[in-house]
Amino acid sequence: MDDADYDAERRRLVEHLRRRTDVSDRVLSAIAAVPRHEFVPEEDRGRAYADRPLPIGHGQTISAPHMVAVMTDLLEVATGDRVFEIGTGCGYHAAVVAEIVGDGNVYSVEYVPELADAAGERLRRLGYDVTVRSGDGRTAFEDHTPFDAAYLTCAAPEGVPDGIAERVREDGHVVAPVESGARANGLLGRAVGGRSGGSQRLVRLTVRDDGVDREDHGAVRFVPMK
């Protein structure tokens, strides 16, 4: 496939997401701007614009585009906002968020050093000013707080780890997949529209001065947090 073919595939993906989700035009524009085929292994580039996760090595995946779109929309960020990502993976989700918040405003940590190195190089080559570190998301970028929002691209088995919500400003959001029934940041949170069922749930925490509010956004499937 050449660049024109990839561009056409990406346009079709955006129209699919427009029909499938109710995310904002800003998020759809970000999806339209990011060359997803550059973030998947060469042998899978023919499937790069299918709305499905794909393997990227080391037991990790690139999330399905609709999930990236939904999670990005839930962050409710704008140009100039500073965002903390836990789980860089291949760098695709960080690139989508960077399209919205702008250069130098996405800080991403990846547990697997090889993925962190490859993602950092890839993002630089494609012109994205994203700060990528290898390390543990529970402690990374503590010297860069507060963030306007944070999100996890891996499922937290015991809820959003302590310390992440504390790194987000009041009224900012944390979006994360968590094990069903898991506690959020050491707190159950005040459930809003919660539903039961499914082994993992996508939640959004809104940081308040007295804790967090928690919303449930349905069943999901992510690789576990390490």
C-alpha cells in the first residue's frame, strides 16, 4: 500500500468511528491526522485501519481505534493541557492526544524499556513532541505535577494506583480500565451511572477536593498493568 491508500483507509476509519461513537469532532480530527500504520509492525500494516487491537510485541497491543477515541474524548482536554499517560506501548494513543493538546504536553511512561525506546524514536520521527520514559507508572513524572488529566492504557487489577489521581488537578479526569469491582485510587468513589458485569470496566475519575467521583463507561478488555 502507498500513502494514498493509507490516507483513504484512514478516512474510512474516521467515518466508521463517526457512526459508531459519539466522540467530538476534535477527537475525530486527531484520529484522522495520525498515521496509525506507522505504529504497527510492518507485517500488520495492511490491517492498520481496521477497528481492532493489534499485537506490537512483548505481549502488548495497540488499542482498537474506537477505544482510543472514546478514552481521549473522556479526558476532555484542550490545547495547552498537560496529560500523563501510563503505558506508552507503540506511541499511537500518545500521538492522538498530542494532536489535541499540542507539543510538549504529553508525558508518557512505559514499563517495557524496548517499547519505550522504540515509541520515543517513532514519535520523534513523526514530529510529535512527547516526553517518553521507561519506568513504573505508579511513580513516574512526580516532578511534573499537577497534570490536567491522566489515563492508563493497561488494566489496573486493584483499581487506579494510589498516587495517580493525586497528580491531577482538581476537576481534572483520570480514565482507566480496571478490574470489575476494583477500588479507585484507594477509594470506592461516588458511582455515577455504574453498571455491573464484565471482568474489566472503563472508568473515569473526576478529582475533587474531598476525593474522586467515579463514572462507569462499560466493559472493556486490556492487557494487565505490570
